[in-house]
Amino acid sequence: MERLPVRFIRVADVQRITPHMARVTFCGDDLADFTCDGPDQQVKLYFPKPGQTVPRLPKPDAYGDTMRWYEAYNAIPEHERPWMRSYTVRAHHPRGSMIDIDFVLHNDAGPATRWARLAKPGDTLGMFGPSSDYSRPVPIGTSIAAADWFLLAGDETALPAIGTLLEWLPEGARAAAYVEVRDAAEEQELDTRGEVTVHWLHRGEVPAGHSDVLVEAVRDAEFPPGSVFAWLAGEAGAVRALRRHLVNDRGIDKRSIDFTGYWRPRLTQDDAPTTEDLADAQELLARAQDLLAEAQATGAPGPAK
């Protein structure tokens, strides 16, 4: 039986890479077998509740599948159950059994931001993933390679994933990235071998989640000729608006758009999904089923196991 990817990771270093972005390097024996099969690799992080130095998690060896493990996690009393948040692995350093994860330091601090602001070497989090249970029906590299160019759009919460995607691009691959941040101080150096244009969009003093600068920039953009694969992430409302624009106004096939609403104003992952969230989930499920059926019919690579 394959062991569930439940790990405990320790802080090795913390760097402030911009005024509102912290890069935390994690180490630990549990990372010795960690593998990162591609860009935009997401994991679940578990933050200790007050009074805990290590988050309380069910032992993975006691459960044979992901759903049973999550049932055991949800059965932990709420005052002891760790907060769970989704994050992108920014970098993997296999020689040192270390990974980097970037944290946006929001002004309206939730448990993850509060933890990141005070993080110091030795602090411990739990982590679930990467897991084949949540892999894409078609690897993102396959989707990008099948298009003539690659469109990326997101806010600062999407920057870690955008960074991994641009670093992954092969030489000569064409891409355009539209990234919303507060101001020039939040811009980052993004390495790539591809032919990439990065458009930094400043919302200024407008609170995150209340600016139209990202959506308007993509709407006003002159797209290059050829087929496009689009990757959208960030605040859920902006992602929905971008997706509607690409499908309804640009005529882009829904199967050529990978989208994720990372966050919602005034709501967290602890809150119940909204009607819009449920509609997004249904859309993602339909997209995954269509892509999987297409891959099976054509013999294209499916999700990695």
C-alpha cells in the first residue's frame, strides 16, 4: 500500500523577498522522498492551533486512502484541528531535502499570514502532498506544448506558481504574463528560458480583490496569432471575469483554460463554499472529464501516478 504523503516540515530559513512576500525554506527527514514532477505543484499546509508547537494530524499509516485520512482530520476537535491552507511549492532542493514556499503577507492577516510573519528556524508545520489524487487529467506541460503561446494572469497570490511555470518553459516557448501587485516594490525577478513578456499591473492603494486592473489589462491586450493555453489564478471573482472574457469574447475553448480561485474577499478556506464556488467546482469537474476522455481517445499522456 502506498503511504499517504503526510509530512512534518521544519523552518530552515525565512527571507523577505518583497515588502509583502516571505520565502520560507523548509527542511526535515520527511522531505527525503519528496518529488516535484512539474511546475505549479500544490500542497496543503497545516498550521498549529494556539498552544501547539506541532500541528495535530492523524497518522498516515493508519489510513489506506486520502478520504479516510481527511475524515480522521475533520474528526479532530475544532480547538485542536490545525488550520489548513493550500500553497504552491516555489522550489525543490533535492540535495538538501528542502523546499521553498512563498507566503503573501496580507494586511488582513489570517492564520497563515500570522504564522509566516513570526516564522523562525525550527518552527514546524504539517503538509499533505503532492498527491496523484489531485493531479491534472492532462499534465500542464502537455497542454502548454500543444498551444502556440501561453497566457498567464493572476495577482500576487499566483506569483509563486507563475514563477515555477515560467522557469519550466522550454527555450523558445512564447508566453505573456499579466500580474497584479500593489506597487513596483512587489515586483520580482522571474527567470525563464522562454520568450516571455511580463506585464506588471499596479493597483496602488486599492485593496486586493477590489481592483479591475488585471481584468481590464487582459481585456485590452492584443493577443498574438495562433492557439493559446491560458492559466488563471488569484482572487476568485477576477478569475471568473477573466474566464468569461476569454470564452465569450475571445472564443477560446474552455478546455484550453486552467483556472483556480485561490481566495475570496472576507472568506477563507474554513468558510462554506458560495454558489459561485460550487459552480466553479462543477466547471472544473466537467473540464477534467472532457480532457481525460480526450486523452484516452488520442493516447495522450494522462495524469502522473
